[in-house]
Amino acid sequence: MKSLTTNYEKILADLNPDPFDLENDKYSGVFLPVPFEEYWESHPKVMLVGRETAGWNTDNGKNTIHRVLNANEFGGIEQIVKDATRRYLNHLEYRSDGRVKTTTPHSFKQYFFKLARELGVDPKGIIYANLFAWDYNKTTPFDRPKYELDEIISISNQLLAAQIKHLKPDFIIFAAGNKGKDSIIRRLFNDHFEGYKTTSVIPGKLWEFNAGGSTCFRIAHPRATHGHQGFREEVISRIKRYLEEPGLLESQI
């Protein structure tokens, strides 16, 4: 894990302050996943990528973009990373007997636990990542001014690329939505890997492709209705088929 957190520190050190309106800094703490020990024992290794943390990733309202920039200028980026990875390890709740609590009203977490259950993986064995490393005012930064959003996307993609390279998931499920997100995903793999190879597309519903050494899927956010439920199920079915018939997967790479 040390190599991953050191990489986080180097990436955050390059955060450009110029695009940000620090007078109206409503960004969350930076979101930095690290694996539980169970991840390394999991088969398959699965990464589920959401959109952003939507407010829960801030302690006492003090974790802002300005805090990262201040740490870069005066020292303390290591502490920023320690705080963020500690918060990540608390994203799961536990029952009184120490087991992971798998009931939740939140659609994203419901899909997270469904993946674990259907694939026979410990919930602590699935890595939860995000397309955006920050939320803004408890919602998406996608509507921020262009130059500000570009910097958020650039740093977020670098962080996500570091996670993929370090964790080497067998399957990555991008469940961050489809509107405007495919271009960010393409940028991720074009900029930090050797591009991507599409294997199938159902427009607006399901995109399957190979990239970064992983079989990847892009679906709508788990809260989406209007027929999207079936495609969430389809992703699980495809993963099961690939696990049962390794030759089928190899033929698409």
C-alpha cells in the first residue's frame, strides 16, 4: 500500500491552484481508496467505480481544495493522504458481531453488496473507486467552470490510473452514469494506458471494453431506472460467464 499512497502524494503535489475560486471552495476531502487485505485474496478482483462521494468524505467541513494546496505549499501532503485513506477504510459499516453490514438504503451500495454476493466475494474484497476524486457542495463537480473541471478530471484520472495500475483488477465496472462520462473514461485510458478496445456497445446502456489489463463495463448509475436494472444484472452475468469459460474472455482480448 505504501507505493500507492506515495503515488497519491506525488499526484496531489501537482494540483494546479489557478483554475479554482478559493473564495467559494466547497470541495470535499479528496477520495483515495486503498485495499483491505481481503482484496488480495479475492477471485475475481473487482473494482466498482462510482461518480463522487456526495458529501460523506469530509470531516467537520475542513477538507477543501485549499487544504490540499496549503499542504503542498507548506508541507503536510502526507497527512492529507493518511486522513483520506483512513476515511476510505471507514466506508463500510459493521454489525455488532464484526461482520460487514450489507443492508443499506443507498442504491450504489446495494449494487456493491449484490456484486459481492453474486460473485462470492467478501465485500472487503471489492475496491470502491470514483471517477471524480472530489465532490462539490455534496454533489457532482461536473457543472463547475470548464478550466476548474478540467483540472479536477486531470488529477482524478491520474489518481484512478494509479489505483488500476497498483491493484490490477480483473474487472472494472464504471457505474458513474453515461451522460458525459464516456469521454472521461476514454481520456483515462488514452492518457495513462495504451488506449482501449471496445468489444460491445448497447448505446446509452452498456459499453464493454478491454483496457489497462482489465475487462471493463460502463453502465448507468445504480439508481437509474427505465430499463437500466437489466443491464446491471447483465454485467454480473457476463462476469460469471467469463469466470466459468476463461477461453471466452481470452477470445475478446
